[in-house]
Amino acid sequence: MSDTSEDDNEVSFQLKFLGRVEVVRPGGLQVLDEAIQSLKTSDKNNPEKVAKKSKVHLFLSMSGVDILENKTKFLLYTCPLSSVSFCAVIPSSPKVFGFVAQHPATDMYHCYLFQSRKFSHVLVSLIGDAFRASKSETNTRGARDLKVEALRHKNKMLQRENEELRRRLAAQTDA
């Protein structure tokens, strides 16, 4: 998490992190329902995963959402607010909420799911308020810099993949 300043105050909540699931669309309650079902299915197939639902600290600031492991304070995920496209409480499970964010270097979306006995509705409201407030500020240069950096990273990944494919093709033609 970035240093806290007067302009970038943050709020922290301790929650149970249910998991992160890749999703195909940037938002909607159906996406959250599909993500929670996906987690339940993978939990049934993998008994170790049921015990892995860990407590985390969710830090919310004007710059983004950071998820830290409770005991070690290891940063698990960070999502700039500009990448968050949807946030809601799951109607069938009022203690469970999630948000969808786009990965900064790819066109993939991930749904992050949490469980909280008391704060689900409060956190959804806070994330929405922070998102709206960050949109009203003029941070286009920062967003542009992030996109440029993400595209550079994506370019490097594609170049590496291209080189690997060339090596494989050369090995097949030599054989």
C-alpha cells in the first residue's frame, strides 16, 4: 500500500478471503454468482482448498484496493481503482461480496470474493464511493502511465512467447 497522506487516506477491514476467479465479463451479479459457484466447485474437488480460506486485511484508498495476508502482511493482490468495474453483495449470500477488476497487463478480468459478518454492504458502498471520487479527480496522466507500462509488459511477454515458438519450430524442422 502506498504511504498514507492527507489526500490518500485509507480504510482497513479484516475479512475472510474466499478467493480470486478469472471471469469473462467485467461485471454484473451473474458474474459474481458464477464466480462463487466456481469456487465452491473447485473446493469440492480439492479438499485442501476448503481450509485455505484465509483472513486478510483489505485496504481501501483513493488509489486502489490492496489485499494483504493477515499473519504475514504479505501483499496478495493490488487493484487500482481505475481497474475496478463492478462491486456488489451477493443477494443469495448477504455476508459475501465481491468486486471485479481488470488485470493491468492483460485483457482478463478477475473476481475477488470475500466474506464478512458485518461489513459486506458497508465495504461495497465504500468501494463505490472511492471509485466515484477517484474518477472525479484528474489523474489521467497516472492512468495513461499505467496503461503504457502494462502494454510494455504485455509486449515483452508476447516477444518471449514468440521466441519460444520460433525455437520449437526450428527444433521440429531440424528433426
